[in-house]
Amino acid sequence: MSQAGTAHSHPPMPLAAARERIVAGLSPIEETETVALADAHRRVLADDVVARVNVPSATNSSMDGYALCVSDDSSSERFEQVGQSLAGHPFDGRLEPGQCVRITTGAVVPAGADRIVIQENVTTHQSSVTVENGVPAAGANIRPAGEDIAEGETVLHAGRYLRPADIAVLASVGQANVAVMRRLRVAFFSTGDELRPIDGPLASGEIYDSNRYGLAAMIEELGLESVNLGAIGDDPAALAAAFDRARDCDALITTGGVSVGDADHVVEVLKTRGEIDFWKVAIKPGKPLAVGRLGQTHFFGLPGNPVSTAVTFIQLVRPALVRLAGGRPAAALRWSLPTAQALDKRPGREHYLRARIQMDDHGTQVSTLAHQGSGVMQSMSLANAFVVLAAETESVGAGEPVTVEPFAQPIWD
């Protein structure tokens, strides 16, 4: 990365370009470890997983009923019951034409049987079974071996972030242990003389250190290891010491101190310890942003206003951490919805308005929250989506379509 001593003179970078530039410049960690499947949730696969078995392992019934052996030249609807096939206890004989067995869901279909009739469509009398409403077609209600997963098939690819459904899939092919990337270590601290612990009193002009708790939650939500370095005052020496403590981590995130105020020392101190790339992005909220390196530690300096911290983390830092952790960042899911109210903005920056997607008798629409200030964190708590207004947009009329980005996102591709 290049030193950016003249960063103040450069125009803000568009968000998409900033995101691409950040992610493209990162190399994923390489260290791996093997863990038990029970401990693999929210980890990133290091290797492809290939199925060693079929799922299901044998051809089986999808319904409770009777497995029938129908001869090619017979139209009989009456069958002799010669046994039963239960899940875990298969019938070990072979059916001959005109014979059937009682079968339960998941039980192995016996040799000679070629269809299953559901139990609601039969009548029984002693060992005789009569099919009502016609004998079903060949293959009815039968699940072939390997229907879900075939032996030799690649079940999941390296780089996959393991979700609960993935854990169940791996269990279904007998994968007791998996190779995963080691957890990314992400250090973070907040800056500002005005910050105070959340369990103490506040004097005039002081605020509780909320950003650090929000950052911790967002990092841990990704399944990463967080390293909390506390709150650091507006003191260059203290900041330098905090930077040094983060050198054994893969990434460092700070909040505050990256603007142009007299007490904003983060960028200047970082230049003495590492290198800085760019630090202005054309979004609102969240314009000031510092990106750089501290030795082998990737650095992200976020603005101090709480909504700006959240927006820049979601839009810029989160995909970078996914990439560093060995995964693939997912593109944001977006769609158009009518806005419930008219919206106005100055052109030049892409705006992220906190909003709620709502359904009523007239359909689905999106409504922005009244308070959009970068210091109003409650707007993030009450919202479930962003309304994204392009940089060149000046106004949108009520009822017109706007771009909506829900908070619930895949994150990992």
C-alpha cells in the first residue's frame, strides 16, 4: 500500500470501488486445523469434502405403506403379505409377483418390490392386502440410494462457511472430523477521552463506550476470535502502545480518531507504526475511513459515530474479514420496493438510510426511520434494512421504487 500523506486532498472514493480495492488486496490466512464435527459450526472449510457413502445408503420408502411386487402381465389389486420391512430392520427375502411386505418410512425396499402403495389406500384381511383406487405406477414412493448425495460426490467445497444445515450434511456422510481454517484473530479498540465504562456514572460531555460492544458482537457473529483491547484516550503514546499490542492479530479495527479534528491521532500514529492507504469513502454515514497495515496486521480505522461505525463495518470491513478468514464474501441481496415517503438528499455520496420493510393490506413497502443522524444508534436497532440511495440521486417521490438491502444477508458466499 502507498503512503497517503495527501489523503485530505483526494476526493472521496465510491463505496463499490473501495470495497473492491480492499478485498482484492487481501490474502486469506493459510493455517488449518482438524476439529470434531461438533465443533465445526461457523468455521471455514479448508478442504473439499467428498462423500464416501450414498445418502440414503439404500433404496428406501418415502411413505408408510406396502411394498408391492407387480408382475408385468397382472392387473390384480390383491397381494399376499409375506413380511415386513422396518427402518433399521429390513426384510431379508425377495418378493415374487403378487407378494408384498408392510414397510415404514425410511425402511429398505426389499428385492423384487418396485413400488410403494400408501397405507391409506389399502384394506387388509389377515395376510391379504387389497389396493384401493388402482395400483400405483412403478417407482411410486421409492427413494433411490444416493438420491440426496452420491458416493464420490463433492459435498462441500473449501472456503465454505459451515452453517447448521452443512453440519447435518457432513454428519449424513459420516464426516466425524473436518479440516478448517484456524479462526481469524481480530483485535479492536475504541478511542476518545470522552468514553467511559458502561457500568459507571457520566460527567458532562462524556458518553458510554458503546461502539466497542457493537464491534465485539459483529466480529463474534462472523465466528471469528475477537481480542478486546479496551478504550484508548486521545493520546498518541497510548495509541502507539495499543497498535503494538495488536501485532499478533490478523486484523485490527478501531473506532474514532480518523477524521480531521485536533484530537484525531489514529492516522498519524499509524504512519509511524505501519502504512496507510486511503481514508475517505463517498458514503453517508461513514465518510472517514482509514485502511492500512501494521506489519502483518490489517488495519481498519472506522469513524466514531456509532451508526457510521456499523455501516462501514457492514459494507467494507465485513467482506474483508470474510476474505481474510478463507471464505468468499457474498454479494449483498438487494431489490426494489416502493418507499412510503418522499426522500431527499444532496448528490455526491451514496446514502444508507435505516428503514423497515413492512407488509400491509396494500402490499410490501419500505419506510425510513425519522431519525437518520449518524449518532442515533437506536435507528439501527429499530430498522431491518437499508434504503440505498445512489450518489447522484437528489429526490425520490413517495410510492416510487428504491433499492433496499435487508440486514439479514448471506455474508459468506
